[in-house]
Amino acid sequence: MTTERLTLVQGKNKIELPAAQGNWVLAKEQGYSPVQMLVSAVAACGGYVYESVLENSKVPFSLKKIEVHYTRDDERRARPIQSIQICFHAEIAETYQSKAIRCLKLVSPNCPVIQSIDPAIQVTETVEFI
């Protein structure tokens, strides 16, 4: 088992994550909220996994961007994340597109961030070819 540690600090007004290039402010008003950072972590990790799966599947690609949308459960007091939709925008030749779509099913099972969130959160992945 690997254990890693992060230390958050109280900044001028908000909680911050120290980084060499400047602290990350964990507040929606000044940076990104913790919920937005969690959703971004899901999308970024999913992107790295998708790239790896495409490479291992010998699919030539160029990942251009990742869009992520999420919904929150307004019926519950804490308004937890209910679902996350990830859309990878990639340049992939038409002959490889069906294979690239099949590769999507390997993202969630191989993404440590997705595997670490509540299983009740529905994560879906799609690819848009550009």
C-alpha cells in the first residue's frame, strides 16, 4: 500500500493547496471549488487513461480537449454529485473511430480517481471526433 500526503493551509481568506508555481485556492469565488476540482480530477484522470488505452490499442489520435459536465442531487442536503459526463474531443481517422468508441468502456474500470468516488455517481464517457 502506498500512502501519500498533501497539506492544505489557511490562506488569506480561503483554504489553499500549496504548489511551487502558486497556491491553488479551493474556493469557487477565487479559483475552483472542491467539487469542481473533484470533477476536474475525474476528467483529467479519465483522459490519461483513455490516451493510454488508445495507444495500447494502436489507435492513432490527437486528444484536443476534454469537456466535463456534472449534475448535483438537489434533493439531498449536501447536494452531492449525482453524475459526471466526460466528452473527449479527439482527431481520429474514420477507419479507427469504431475502435476508439469501444476503447471508452475501459476508462472507468482503469481510472483510479473514478474507482475512488462513490459508486452511486454515474460516470459516462463519450468521444467526439473532430
